[in-house]
Amino acid sequence: MHDVSITDILLHDEWANYGVMHKYQPVDLIRKYFGEQIGFYFAWLGVYTQLLIPPSVLGIIVFLYGIFTVDTNVPSQETCDDNLNITMCPLCDGVCDYWRLSTVCSLARASYLFDNGATVLFAIFMSLWAACFLEHWKRRQMCLKHSWDLTSLEDQEVLKPLCLRPEYEEALQEKKDKVKAQIKKKVCIFVTFSAVFGVAVYRICMLSVWSMNPDPEAKASVRMTVTTTGIILNMLVVLVLEEVYGAIAVWLTELELPKTTEEFEERLIVKSFFLKSMNAFAPIFYVAFFKGRFAGRPGDYVYVFGDYRMEECAPPGCLIELCIQLSMIMLGKQLIQNNVFEVLIPYKRESENNEEKEEEKRPKQQLDKDYVLEPFEGVGSEYMEMIIQYGFVSLFVASFPLAPAFALLNNVIEIRLDAAKFVTEIRRPDAVRCKDIGIWYNILCGISKFSVITNAFVISFTSEFVPRMIYQYMYSTNGTLNGYTDHSLSYFNVSNFPPGTAPTTTLITGVSTCRYKDYRDPPWKPDAYTLSKEYWSVLAAKLAFVIFFQVLD
């Protein structure tokens, strides 16, 4: 610990202590001891964590609503009904067999837990919550500026001379390597999307390879196996590239040669956020908006590398996979990258220090103990961790209503974990005066505005909410969802399979037509397999809902 004082003891007992999680942070004391920059960070984190309570409670209620009403959901009942005897088209060419729709019964029931009418209302609430959160923080920030006597800080900054970076004075070259920096950014974008595409190719290839297994039980679980391993692989790729992109952001900023320290920090923050958010959200965007959109149809599939069909969504839709993908990456980042690393690394360092103490008989003075502590590297990484989490909570909350609850649980621990790190594990930093949280507020505003768009498109194009509503009010004979499952599946004549693509062996005999998820005319109509009028009705309704959702928010 630093030089022992009353403030040290108070911060350790009343802040850096897991036993006081239920108490407010002593923000004024934090600011007095560490300075305004760190004070603002913990004040913002406290406000963010506190305001996560209402959406956490509501998200749990939405999830419980899905659990209590899943048995009354007609589409799920129809999917699970063996008596309907719906035979689906093969998942891959040649080696894959026809399969019964009832085999995805559990997937359909799980999908309903996160894809119901309450989820839409929750997404609308979260868009309004994001705006309220930003306004509440603005008011809290103004109160802190007034109480911390920072209202005149802007005028002082105008009079203060610019602090030139030593690197700039040494180089004395303007606009150095800016073109190179732009090229490197494109390379980073290419690497991220290559990683996402690589995992997609892995799933496509593994689906075909594992489908060759002669064991019927293995074939029945091949979709879930491929999906699960693909999601885990995506999470590992995100965690690895997260560390790589942090170093790349510093390198790119140094290439641009900013003139002042302030300019350097702002550019570094923007680049780090751009690269790390792209890395974290790219796999989720792929599942939400691209998977299954360009797969084609039986007899006219889209192939990659000549022989492998593009991925398709399961009949219940891609929303459940989006939910699993989001939860795995979000929880993986919080548990593995943030909390585990922050707990284990200091613990290992403390063990090493204890071993050194046993070896040395002469006791060290306090200044020697403080010197061996880790140097302070700024609050940028702490902000980045929370801002990425805020993106998970707001951008795709329509697919995972429990995201605010998991974020709240993480943050309650995170506050005390960061507090312990600042009090006991790093050297006491020099106090830095600032008037607000800086460019991070602009990033939060951008995420909040973008979240309205993403949630609108998730509800419209990824969930089954709009197609179910259109069927119920336009095509249902009795105003209910009875018959929706059959309505949402198209027919394919198995005699129209191109040579070599039909199942070589089958356990389901006498199949003349199979079904697939799409809105297309059946093979017995003149315009066989063309997009039906139902398709265009649903598409128009989806676009109308996107506009309505954004106007409403």
C-alpha cells in the first residue's frame, strides 16, 4: 500500500472492500486522493451501474414471462408436434439426410424465451433508457464540476500553453505516414472480417464432415455441435484480437504523429474503440444480419469454395444463436479477460513479492514497497472495458434481455476490484485535473443512437415477431397463430435436386417433397420457387417496423 494515512485507511475500508458493495462510493474522497480524472471515472461507473438496476429487473421479468408462457406458444407447439410429420430438406448435399422438424423442438422453445412480444417492449424501453442515462450523467457531471470547483477550468485551459509531445519535437515532420496509417486500418478491418469469415467457413465445413458420421444420434445433434463449437471459437478469436488491436492502435496513433499529448490521447481512444468494438461486435453482426440471408434455396444453393453450402438459420430463426453468441462473448470478456486476469495477475504478483520478502531479512521502507508496485497507465483501459460492455447491453438487447442483469452483476464486483487495484496494487498516480469524461461521452452518444437502428433491424429481420404478426392479422383464418409454422415453410420437389446433391442414403422413405424456411411459390405453380406475395408483404412490414421503431424512440 502507499504511504499509510487516514485517507488510505478510509478508502481501503469504505471503498476497496467487497463487504461495502451495497454502499455508495466516496466519490469526493476518491477525487481528493487521486485527482479529478480518476474521480470522474468512478463517478461515471457508479451512475452507470446504479441505472442498470431498472433494466436488469425488467429484463428478468421479460425472461420469466417467456418461461411461463412458452407452453402456450402455438408456433413452438407446432414445431414440437410429431403428428404434423413435417419433413425438412437436407442441411448439406449428399451425405445429409432429410430430417423431421420436431427434432428442433427444444431450440424452438428456447428461442421463444427471448423472442416474444415482451422483448419488443423491452427493446423500446432500453432505447429510452439509454437517452435517460446520458441525460442523468450530464446532470451528475455538472454537479461534480460545481462542487469540485471545475467551472473555470475551461478558461484556464485556453490560457495554458500547448504541451508538445517530445516525440513530435524530435520528428519535426508533419503528416508523417498518414497514408500508411490508413492502409493499416484497412488491414485491421480485413483481419477482423477474415476471422469472422474463417469461423463461418469452419461451421460450413464441419457441418458436412460431421454429417458423414453413420451414427443417427450424432447426425441428429450435428447442428447444435457445430453451432456451439463455432461460438466458442469466435469468443477465443475475439479475446486474442482484443489484445492485438490495443497494441496496433498505439502504433497507428504514433505513426500519425499528433502534436500535443491531449491530441494523442484522443486519437488513441478513437482508434482503440473503433478496432476493439469492431472486433467484439463483428461476429454478432454476422449472425444477426448476414447468416442465412444469402444461402439460397434447395436446388439453387450458394456455395463457397465450390462444394460447401452457405450457412442457414434453423427454422425457429437465428435469434437464439444470436442470443448465445452475444452472451458467450459478453460473459467471456467479463469473466476471462476482465475479472479473471485482474484477479489472478495481482495474486501472482503478490505471491512473488511475498517470496522476495522471505528471502530478504532486512525490512523494506514504505517508499521501496511503493516503487515495486505497477505503474499507473491511465483510465483508458477501464473506460474501454465498460464502454464495450455498454455496447453489448444496448446494441443487441432485443436478442438478450438478460444482458443488463449480467452487466450489473459484473459492475458491482468491478467497482470494488478496480478500487482495490488503485489503492493497493498500483503506484499512486499524479492527480490530473479535467472538466469531464472527455471524448468517452461522445462515444456513448454514438452507441446510444446506433442502438436504436440495430435493435429495430434485429426485431424486424432476425426475430420472428413481424412474420408472426403479419400471419396473425393477414393470413390466419381465425386471428390466431394456428398454422403459422406450415405457412412459414416452403415446398421443394425432391426430383428437382441437381445431380449429386440429393441424399445418398435416407432413413425417411417415400419423401416426394421436403420443406425449407422461406416464402416461395410451391413447385406445382407456374412460377415455381419464385418469391411469393407473402414474402413481399412480410418485407414491407419489416421495413415499416424499422421506421416506426426509430420514430417512436
